Amino acid sequence: MLNLKRIAGLCVLGAACALSGGAYAQADSKAMTIVVPYGAGGIVDNTARAFAQKLAAELDRPVVVENRGGAGGMIGMNAVARAHDENTLAFTAVSPVTLSPHVMKTLYDPLKDLAPVAAVMYSPVYLVGGPKFTGKNFKDMLSQAKADPDGLSLATAGVGSLGHLMLEQINGQAGVRIAHVPYKGMAQMVPDALGGQFTLMLVNASGPINALIDEGKLKLLAVGSPIRLPARPDTPTLAELGYPMANMTSTFGFFAPAGTSQEFRARMNGLINKIAAMPDISKPLTDALNIMSPGTVEQFTAQVQKEYADNGKIVKEANIRGE
């Protein structure tokens, strides 16, 4: 979600937008932008592009995806926070809003500058070993980490990402020092894992990752999920392994600049929920073990606020700091 033309206002279904304080322009626009605060490829980018096609049909206008990766998603989210129009959305994991600001200084206030629009799904988080990992399971991972401090390295989607928090929870509770390798997103992580650039990674469930596990190219050691996944019944959750604070899932959804109107957000929420229910959108996501989680603007807002408060406590107690 990069350097594409910004437009000055969104008028849904041809109606003029009543925008507060004159800060948001009222002109018709030729395209809507969905910012993805990660690199191209991976579950966030692919899902955003699928939604963009459907939104374009619903709105009868172009909808473009702009990738703005970096800083665990915070670069892209700052761009959305500063977009003075009703023509820009972000599709993202909620961590740049609910987690990253507790770890590093941000240029935006996550609760004041960004407005939740619609949750789409939550995704289990896989702890996997690449070809460089010589063990068989989570216990082997801890044994190796204790025997060789800093000998293991683990990649995540970035500093202040959910994977970073999960890693710090494991390191702190187990008393080990698995080195953190932050990326801008999943796209480069997977080929680097297969090439032995690091030992382990924390990634969301997806079709390509599931295929690599089935082919034996990646080893699934544990999963962040409320329960064992029916499709992976032999894989324990991190809670089962004794790491309940690391047993997290990723929520994905749409955000808008905070200055957008309630009418705009409600309209987008309805369209996003409609699209999420379409079989050609939902089936690939659920086949990849994601759980669809539609709801109202108010429900998503409450969820974001709760996760922000909960993550703040976890980060403070674990003394997690940006790198």
C-alpha cells in the first residue's frame, strides 16, 4: 500500500461528503487507496488486493493498493493517519496500532489519529523452524537455545510486531536468548528462511506456509491459537507448552484517518463485511486456517482499545524496548 496519487475526498454512491471542519476536501476522486504497511506479498498484501478488486466493483471506481513497509507497519500507518481525505484506508494487522506504539516512539497517536473501520479476520501464528533448525520440536528449540546462547535466530515482521512480542515472552519466561531478526513483512522472510538466513520464524497461517510445512521444508513447532487447529491436531498451542502470554493470534482489519466521518466509516464497514462474506474471498482465507471475524465499527473499536491497553501492560511488565 507506494507513492500513488492522493485524492481529496470520497463521495460514496455519488453523494457529496459532509466533512468536518473543512479539513477534508469534498471533490469527487478517481481512485481510493488502500495502504498496506508491509512489503508486497504475504497474507496482508494479498488479502488487501482481493478486497480492492471487490471494493472497486462496489464503488464503481478504481481502488489501488499501496505498499508502505517498514518499522513494523508504523511507516504506512503514519501515512494513513496524515491522509486528510475520505479516500484512504489501511488494511493491516492491528499491532501497529495496539502494540508497536508501546515499544517505540510513533509519529501518530494510535487511538486519536486512526479510526477502526472493520475487522476482517484473525489468524493463528505459527512458530516454525527452517532448514537451518536441526531440532524436531519446541523442546529441542529451547534445549538448543540454552546450550548455545544467541545460536538461534528468529525472524518476525518487524520491531514492535506481534511476533516480536511473542518472542520476548518466550525468551523471558524460558530464560533463553533467541536473537530477533526483524523484517518489513513476510515476502522476503520465507525465501530467506528456506535459504538458511535464520533459524526460526513467527508467521501467520497462510496457504503458501501450510504447503511448505506439508512438503517438509518448514517444521511447525507450535501455534498461537485459542485451541489446537483441527487441520494441525498434532501441533500444541503455546499455552499448552506453558507459555500462555506468548499464545497470541493476529487480528487484521481496516482503518481510516481519524478525521473521516462516521457516515464514511459505517459505509465502508458495511461494504467490507459484505465482501468478506463472499465465498471467493472467505474460502481462501479460511482454507488457510484464518477465522473470519465481521462486526460493527463499534465492536472493532472496542477490540482495538482493549488490545492497546492489554499490550501496554504486557510490554511494561516484560520491559520490551525497540531495537
